[in-house]
Amino acid sequence: MPSAPSVPQTPRWDVHRLPRAQGKTVLVTGGNAGIGYFVAEQLAGTGATVVLGSRDGAKAEAAIASIVSRVPGADVRRVPLDLADPASLGASVDALGLDRLDAVVHNAGVALDHPPRRATRDGHELMFATNHLGHFALTHHLAPLLAATPGSRVVTTGSFAAKSERLDLDDLHSTHDYQPKRAYARSKLAQMLFALELDRRLRAAGSTTLSVLVHPGGALDSLTPSRPPFHVRTTGTRLGHLPLRLVVQGKDSAAWPAVRAVLDPGVRGGQMLGPRAFGLRGAPRTEPLWGHLTDTTAAARLWAESRDLTGTDPMSTTPAKAVPRRTGPETPGMPAWP
């Protein structure tokens, strides 16, 4: 009796033995610090060309120096990127000097802990504008480069903070009862809904570009290895917080889901990757979407609102419409993001 044909087995993903990625180019927003830095460092170790998108050129240069000191021969560059200013993003993409892009990791973000509410020059609440609207508009400008690369990927970093939050689609800018932590969680939820809606639209259009959602779980500076000059962990801090490793992890480990989303050939569009242990720590795995992330009506409405607010559409390769700057009447006197 003939034996059944063998089924190819997908290799187990090993965070310490990443596949080689020579010839690939990846843009990491906010790659100069935090989780984004470790995403960039780990990708550079695979031979990929990594571009750090950052508002602060000095910090980006420090990050590049750190990566090169740990990854001899690393090809790491930087490009000016201010997600709070959508009108500047076209020039930033032009500055890349690329005709194709294998992946972008939407990682940069702003988290404010205390009032007052802050607004961008366009009058948009700062966290919603930077974390969501900026990446929405950036995806539009990157669309031709991604479309030119078969199997390219848009990797969006969400947050566990969004798991218990709901969007207020009638107050996306948190003009009523502003609470910083809630506004942050809602901005991350908006990113997550965008990532999933983007993949639905890509699939409907027959695109080979994948939109993948990740979240880093719980990540603490005190559990993160030192990367001077922008992060130095003392021995006392490390030992004092060591018991927390049972629950959460450092930012180096929190980078693993995004790195896998970029590199793993088995990853599919519309999936969410997060840490294995309770969604808070450990090796990355595919996990079920949280219930409210499957709300396609809310996602479609958010897409329409984001398109109107930015004058861009990530599914369009036509030039962005100019959206006049304004100072929102709902936030008089609020400082603009520099």
C-alpha cells in the first residue's frame, strides 16, 4: 500500500536563529529607541537594510552607531520622519531614495501621562494624530514602493492597552473628558483596526502586500538590556525588577512579534502576533483577534474619517490632497507638537 505523501512542515520559529534577509529593505518608524530600536537591531542582524524613521537626527545617529557596534557590517540608515505632520511625509518617502520596499514596521508612538490635552499644528489630538493618522498617511505615500515588491508587508504595532478600550467614533480627537491613558489606548486601537481593514482592502484588490498586526505584550525598561547612550540599565535596577520577568519582559523581547511578522514566510495577512505567555511575555505566536477588533463597520468608518482628516488613502497611489492646516477651535491655547 503506497504511503501518503508527506506534508511539508513549517520550521518552528526561533527568535535566536532568524532567517537571513539580505537584499530586503525595511523601514522602522521610531527605530531610534525603545522597542523600535530592538526591531531594527534584530533585523539588521539578518543582513537586511534597515532604515530608521525618526524626528530626531541625533538620536537616530546614536542608534545607528549602537547597532553597528553590535552587528558588524550592518546596513542601517535614517530618514527624517515626523508622523505628527502628515504634510511632510511625502518628502520623507522621497528622501528614502527607493524604488521598492519589502516592509514597513509602524512602531513609532507618543504616550502622554498627564493633561493638558495637546494638539498638532493641524488641530488633531497628539496621540491619535501621531500613532494612527501619521501611519495611515505614511502608508499612502509608501504604497507605490510596497506595490512594486511582491509579498511586501505592512506591520502595525498595537498595544495590550487597547484590549479593554473602545473607540468613540464621534470624538476621535478626545475633545470631551480628555484622559491621557484612555486617549493613548484608543489611538492604539485605531492603529489595530486600521491594520486589519488595510488587509481586507488589499485582499479585495488582489494585492500581494500583507498587512500584519502585532502587539508587544508587557515591556519594561528595567528588564531591557543596556544600549548606551539612550538606555542604561544599572545592576540594582535589573536585580530589583527581576521577579517581574515572570509576568512581563524587556523591550528586546517585545520586539520579537514585529520581527517575526516581517520575516516569517508562514505569516498571513490579517493575523495578529503577540507574546506566547498570556499575551504578555515570551516567544511570538499567532493569536486570535480580540472581539472588538473584528468590528468591520467601525473599521470602515475609521478609515473614511482618517482619509478625510489626512487627505490620503493607503489604497491609492495618486498624490495626496492638500489638507489646510488649522488650529482646532476645540483646543484653544494648546501647545503644538514641536
